[in-house]
Amino acid sequence: MKKVYFKTFGCRTNQFDTQVMMSKLREFELSHDENSSDIIVVNSCTVTNGADSSVRNYISSMKRKNPEAKVILAGCGSHSKGEGLFEDKKVFGVMGHSEKEKINEILKLETPFYQIGDLKHIDSTIVEDFIGKSRAFIKIQEGCNFRCSYCIIPAVRGDARSHKEETILEQVRKLAANGFGEFILTGTNVGSYGQDHQTSMAKLLKKMSQIRGVRRIRIGSLEPIQIDDEFMELLNEPWMAKHLHIALQHTSDKMLELMNRRNTYKTDFELFHKIASKGYALGTDYIVGHPGEGEQEWKEAMERVKELPLTHLHAFSYSKRDNTVSATMKPEVRGNIAKERHREITEIIKAKNFAFRRKYNKNLEVLLENGKDNTYYGFDQYFNKVEVKSQEDLSSNWVLLNNLEVTDDNNKAKL
């Protein structure tokens, strides 16, 4: 039986897609060693130039380390870079998002293939286990209807479309029965869930919470305009993780307009303070160095960042993507300036996170991952990382922590 190794790049949605492909293998053996595998499936990310480079470098390294293996390109990169890599014979085959449920048949092909499929497909697979994970990812939707100036994702994931509610709930029931207690809702634009099915994320969350075994629900990245009164009513529920990731992308109104965003700083300020008042940690995405970001815009943006109750940050320097509006914008921001701005905003949020962890350091509910050398790591309800030392095997266990050492980088405890 031929061995298949999966290499996953990028977001939680890709991690879920990899689990879908793994669950569909029937005539192949799942491998954990890329160097001895017959087939390597690369579930790729293409959100930035850096992501593309990482995928290309990995493919090149596999050609050297395991030259006999067939390399198959899947994921978002198959839609943006797949044709070129296939024509240059860098990969044996290319498969699009809509083809992943057919992976068992595709991997049996003996001749090079390019099966890109379409961008309207929605999965129907019920994933019953997450190999090597203590938390379960649940993909609830696919695609995005937003058209932000800098973003290539709608071109490689398609328009927003929701998974069927009954499919999602059935998946949660089966995973909960298999011992999973924490569920992370993911997708391309999670907050758009239900718009095409005359329902909403809030209604889905309520139904999920009623399933036996569901202990905590986290939500992927939301847009500010997607947080309505119905959703706000859920923030006091005990099963809600006390952390929300709300994508701002910037805090200068000029930059938000250039990015073709749907949020403004005034409404973002009001929303963040309202949620923070309920004891929530708040994270965001932030693009640094987008064309048009001058010194004045940056100075204003950082003053506003200091005013926001942010605790977590996913900041990245702007990366030009072909076939996007931002790619034609001027003036561009020099790389060294973008790097310094990235450092500045990262330091601001790091200090905010440290202050938050010192304040919220009691009754921390942590789901620990697999550990080694008597050291385990997990995330509390505020999505802060905790290191736990214990002589007991605490793999995939919940622990309640009160006596912690709060350091610059994480929280530490001994049991």
C-alpha cells in the first residue's frame, strides 16, 4: 500500500481541508514521514508572496530529499500558481478545492494531471476525528463576497457559501462523542455564515452549545460589521471562548478606504470597548505598509491602536498580489519602513497582552495539547498560551489554573 504524506500551509481552513482529504483515503496508508512517502500532498496557501515562496521552497526541498515521491499541489496555491508549477514540471499533479473529496481516486492516477475543478463546490464530508489534535476545527462556510483591494482570496476560494447546518451539527455530535470538547469554527469569511440559508452564526452557535460534550466554542476571524445584536447576546454564555478575533486591517480611515474595507475607526472603537467590557480578549489582523500609508497616516493609526483594548495581533507587511487593485497603487512603502512599523505595532500589542494576562490570571480553563518531558502547552479561554509542568500525563486534558507565573511571553504553572 502506497504511503501518503500531507503537508499543510496556512490557515485553519486548510487544516480542516487536510483532515477531509485524510478521511477520504481508502487505498493508501497515511504517513508521518515525508522522506519515506510515495506521495506528498501539499495543501498550499497563497495569501502573501511569502506564503507562495514557502510552498515553492518546500516542493523544491522534497525534490532533493525524496526525488521518487510524486508531489501533488492542493489548496489555494493550486488556483493561483498551480498552472505554472505544473507546466514547469515542479509537481506531478494539481487538484483544486472542489476535488479534495475525490482524492482517493486522484492519487491512483499514473500520469501527470491538472484537475482544478470549480469554485462553487461545498464539502459534504463529515470529519469524525482530528489526527494529532485535541481541539476540533469545524469549517462552516467557504469563500468571501468582500472585495478588499489587497486580497486574492475570493479569486482562489470563490464567493461566500455556507455549509448545511445539519452537516455541521452532525459533525460536532460525532466529534464530541469521540472526546473533543473544544470546537473552533473556521472558514474563509466565518461571519458570513447563514446569509445564503436564511439563518445566522448566532443561531448555529446556540444549537452547537446544546450538543452533549461541547465545552467551549471559539470563532475564527470575524468582520466588525458581522457582529450584530443577536451575536452580542451570546457573549455572556459560559461555552463561549472569552476571545474574539475581529479583522480591522487598519485604524486610519484613509487607509481603510484605500483598502475598500467596510469598517470605520469610530464604529470599531465603540464595538471593541463594548466587547472588552464583558471581559473579552480581542485580537485583530493588521496590514502594515500598504501603498498610501504615509508617516501621517501611520502616526494617526498608532495613536488609535493605543486607544483600543487589543490583546492579540496578527500583523503582516503588505505583500503585492497580482490581479488585485492594491497592486497598482502608489506610492509604495519601502520594505525597511514597513519592517519598522511592524515592530512598532507588535511591541504595542505585546505590552497590552502582558497587562491583560496580569489582570486575568485566575480560573483559567486550559485544554492541554500533547506534551513531552513533563511539559504541556495549551490555550486558556482568552486564547493566551499556557505552559504547564506536571509529572502526570495531562495530554488532551482540561485543567483549571489559578497560581500562575505571568512572563513576557506566556503564562506558566506547575501541577
